[in-house]
Amino acid sequence: MRKYDVNLDFFKTETSERAWALGILATDGYIDEKRNILQWDMTDKEIIEKLRDFFCLQIPIKIRKRANRKPLYGLKVNSKELVNDCVNLGLMQKKSLILGPVQISDEYFYDFLRGVIEGDGSVKFRERENNKEFYVRIYSSSFEFINWIKNKTEHSNKLMIENPPDRNTKYRICWYGKNATDLCKKIYKNAGNLKLSRKYNEYQKYLKYLEEKNAV
């Protein structure tokens, strides 16, 4: 029996909220099909609070402190129905190496991609002396999943193997400069509050830099 009155309809209708949450779950979440659990553990409390709002405001957010590292904020949702919905959409337990395409329509794909970037990606503007660099990166241990992402986007550079072959191979897609800004225009269009402020602010910093540079 569930302890909280959870929104069981959340995954049944395709929305921006569902796509974003699935993107985060696909990259930085956990599914336990035997115990009927959906779980997120992240250093960004902002994301965990927004995810909790989708399911049930009464579910407590767990905090796990770690020595010399940022604390982890956790959200656990118990529901066989929600787990089954996620599995039917393409997610699964122990998905890291075997995750493939997820059932997302083109209309909501960039909401999903924004969630993927929140979960296991980066948006970064680096300001070094005589060198300004803006990039977006996505990481995955599943070649099938990241190759699907690459084929669904218009501005991807080549896939890159990050780790040596004798370790757990991790792939990444990198966008730089104009390709990165073109991508951000799509993922942040009509995003509303469905975004991580920390990463969105990096994009805004780069736009401000471009504006000041062009004004000179």
C-alpha cells in the first residue's frame, strides 16, 4: 500500500512536464521494477523539488550528506502503475548500458533533451584569458541511446568515446559555439520553470557576452 496519494496519471498523457521528467529519469534516475520504485538522487535540490511537485507534495525529500562533497537530495516514488508506465515508454531497470530510444514525439523531444542535459550533461560558458568557450555536452554509457539523441538533433558533432576501452565505455555528444546556442534556443524555448537555473544561467551569460561583444 502506498503511503502517499501519488498522481498516477502523470505519465499517461504526453506533456512538457512528462518529457522533462523522463529525460532526467533516463539519465540520472533509478527504476526498480521488483519493488515498484522510481528514484532520483541529485545534488540540485531545485530539480528534486520540481519533480516532487509532479507526483505528490507530501513526499519527503531525503538529504544525504557526504564528506567534502555536495549533499545528495533524493526523491522516491512507490507505484507499480508509474513504473509500468515508464517501462512502456522505453525505460527499464539497470538501464545504463542498454537504454535505447524513448517514446517521445517530435513536439516534446527538446523538453526531453533538456531533461537529459539536467541529468547527465552540462551547459557551460568558460571565460579564460583571451579565450571564451560555450558548449553543451551529453554523456551516456549506452551507445544506442546517445546515437538516437544524435540522430534526432540537427547540430550534433561526432560522438566521442571518453573512457579507455578497458573501462566502462562512456560516450558523449558535444556542441560548441553557434551549434550550442542554436541547440539552447530549442531546449529553452517555452521551458518556463522546467529547467535547472544553474545551467540555464550559463547560457544567459554567454548571450550577454555575445551582446556586449557585438556592441563594441
